[in-house]
Amino acid sequence: MAEKGAMRTGKTDGGRARLREAIRDGRFLAGTYLPSARDLARRLGISKSSVHNILKLLQEEGLIQIYPGCGALVLENAEARRKFHRIFVRPSDFGTFRYLPVTAELLQGVTAGAEKQNVELLLSLSDSGRITDEMIAHHMAGTIQGVIYLQCANYPELIVPLEKAKIPCVIAADNMDHTEAVRTFIDFRAAAREAVRYLVRHGHRRIGILTGSEKQFLYSEMLAGFRGALAEENLPFDPQWCLTRLEYEQSADQVGVIARFLKRVPREELPTAFFTVRDYRAGWFFEAAEQLGLRIPEEISLLSFDNHTWRGAEQAKLTTFAEPLREQGEQAVKLLGDWVLSGSRPASVEFKPKLIERASVSAPRG
């Protein structure tokens, strides 16, 4: 009989150690209830009465609080706080909701970064105006340790309250110039300058550009970099060669807009190359050029930026500067982890686009 009692005690002690470790490692969320005694008994391979004894002991250790009729509530503990184990991710209020390929690339990067550090992700697609309050409440309860936004337009209302609540927060792939935030980002002016230099190296002297609205930071910066590079290369900037306000939401009309834009100028006076900011505009350009009988790249070269938003880019052999979204998502997790573990705000990280050469750029004829 003594031997059986010893075996039972050994199982109980082992179950207590396993459950304690799971709580301290954050496998059970602070602010949530443990599974039922029946479920825990099954998982631990012990009796329900042994589970009840274990729970009383863990309550004495300050890891849980037992509420009769409700269950055992997991409490935040210092050991769990010292580990980076759970973050909140939100595809934000701008950009990524509309450009699903961008969302997918960023999320894959965030997921890869979390997997490397064995971090659990809580993801919300909610548009609720209370989402910020909910994040603050979860952080106070120990449910999350920090937040990653996949881009963010409304910095004052969405991120400033998190900072005031001392919640580590990182913007992945910031395209709004939130220099006050911890972020991963691209220097869009520098990207446009490099695009112009690439076309100049291929012999182009008349270069046009297609972008979205200049009211958006990304496009205004790209246009500024484009004009700056032309000036540096002693090349003309002709407003007739610049088409802005080509919006994604109006895609049904944009092929015609581009076709009329190209027809407005005599063919011999057209730019020999265009730079399109975002590949879906390059897709519209290909369609317009086909309607007009303009061959790419024989008669007009096309260089783009992003490598994500047009599925036909590779088949069309579009040369483009790829926006490193996955890399930015992965780095955002690392920055957040460094912040959580050290308690010190890390520096933001800049990324550079990577050129993917296909066959849409060649030297101009004649």
C-alpha cells in the first residue's frame, strides 16, 4: 500500500510541476480560466481529487485564483512577464485592408518572425472603435505583451493611447512617415531616385511617371524623389508625362485614362520609359499600351515598384523594385521582442527595395 501511495504522490507532484510550468511559460493566458478539473485530470493522467489538491497549491503560489462555481483564473506572474510569448497583431485602418496581397505578405513575415521566437499571435480584423481600449485592457491583464500594426494611418487615435499606456507597439511597413513610432519602413524618395537612375543607365532621357494621389505620403514622396533624380541627371520634368490620382478603387476606368493620356502626346514625343508606382498600375499600362499598339519594351519601357499587387507581373515580364514586406513583418516582431525583454525602446529599421529584372526595360530605339 505504501508503494501505491508513493506512486500516486509522484504523479501528483509531476502533474503540479507540469501545470506550474505551463502557467509560467504563458501557455495558459493570464486573465483566462484553466480547463475543467475533469479535462486537467485527463491531460495529466491523475485523478480529479489530485487536480483539486494541485490547484489549491498553485493558488498558494500565487499563480491562480480559485473562484467556486467559475473555475481557476490564471494570474499574471513575473516569470511569464520576463519572456516574450504573446503579441497582438492588427491589419490596420489603412492600406492593408484594401491591398490584400500586401496584407498577406506582411502577415507571412510576422508569422515567420513569431515562429522563430516561439511567440503566439492574437490577430484581429475588427473595425471596432473600441479596439484600442481592448488592447490596453488585455495588456493590463497580461494577455498580450505588445502590439504590431500592419501600417497605420490614424496614429493619434490608435497608437498614441497605447504609448501612453506604456504598451510596446511597432508599425510594420509604415507608409505614412510616422517618425515618432518604432517602425520598419522604406525611404520612398530614395526608391524613386534609384528607379530613375536605373532607367538612365539603360539610355532613357525622357521618363514619365504614373502614381496615385499626391495627398498620400507614399506617392508624394515617390514623386518628389522622381523629380529630384531627374534634376540630378539634368533631365527634363514634363507635367505632360506625369499622371497622378490613378486610384485602386477606380480600376475599371483607369486603362482608358492611361490610353487617353498616351494618345494626347504625339508618339515620337512620348517618354521612352515610364515608372509606375505600384504594379497594378503597370498592369493597367500594359492593357492601355496593347490597345494603342505600343510594344513593351521595344517602343516604350516600363519599370515599377512593389512586386505584390499585380498577379500578372511575372508573366508580363515586368521589371520592378520589390517592396520587402515579409522582411519588414519579420523585423517588426524582432523589434517588439527586443522592447518587451529589455524594457527599452528600440530604433526603427529602414529597408531598401530589391530590383527584380525581367524584360520590360530595354534601351530606347534610335
